[in-house]
Amino acid sequence: MFDSEDMFRAFQPYRDESIVMVTGTSGRSWQDVTTKPERDLSLQGAMGQTTSAALGFALSQPSERVVLFDSEGALLMNMGILATIAGKKPPNFFHFLMDNECYATTGGQPVPNAQDISYAGMAREAGYAASYEFDNLEDFANNIEHIMKQTGPVFVAMKVVPKIENEPIGRRQRRPTRTRAQTIADVRAELGIAGD
């Protein structure tokens, strides 16, 4: 596994004029590295639909090279998109998957069977023009120039260190709730209505 910020630094010199889309917890790391923020599109909050949105953008902008930094949690919510991308064959689409083996934005819950899934294998079998997988930053850095010269759709799976943002929902501190009677009393007081 390697750090997503280090991966972004290795990628940055080869982005050229690509439109870059980043999803998940790594979006902030990309913002610290990007040198062309005007060529970046945020897909925060679109979990499960990021890949579809990026594909649609790539198809609508055939003269632009479109790079998506996706997360495996989001991709797992819409695995059928791999077949759609392969079938549409967008030559300008580069699909990078940051696999941290957990759902980092919701508390770090483990992705089922995370260590045995080959997302690059799935993309290859679906029909992507090329697919790669890396768990070592040096290997990734040594291959990124070649990858970015390929004709898409290209898939690159990377094992990255998780950056967990939240506690799982059951462990988060809850806001105090008011009873119905407290709510009614507050509304009456605000409206100047005397209580019973």
C-alpha cells in the first residue's frame, strides 16, 4: 500500500491538460497537489455514481482526456459500469481506482473480501483496452508515463493507505433530541401562547 498524496505527486507531471475528477477521502490530498485546479472537477458526495458521471463527461467531451480517481467503495455500488465503459470504449477515459480496503468516509468499515478482489482483472475481463494494478509507489511512478500514453479506456487499480474520516455511525456522538412536549412548549413560548 502507498499514500494517495504520494501517488498524486507521481501522477501530477503526466496529467498535461487532463480534466481530473477525484472522489472519496483523497479529494483533499489532490487539492494540495494539483497545479491546474481550473481543470479539476469534484465528485464529492456522489458515492456510487462517480464512475457513471465521469464516463458521461468523457463521452460528451471526446477531445478532452478525462481522468477519474475513484474509490473501490463507490465502484462496488455500481459494478455494472465496468461493462458499460468497456462497451462504449471511450479512448479518452483513464479510470484510476484507489483501493484502501475499507469505507473510509463512513468510519473505516472493511470492504468484504478486500484482499482477494482483483478490480484490474474485472476491468480487463469486462473489456477495458488496458488494465494495471499496483501496490508499490515506485512501480506506479515508473509506469505512469506509459499508462497515460495508452488509448482508453484504461483501468489502474492501486492499493492505498486508508484515511478514515469518521467514526462508524453507531459510535458517533449524537445530538441531544427534544421530546414532543419540549418542542410544543418551545413553539408556544416563541409565539407568546400561554401553556395549559
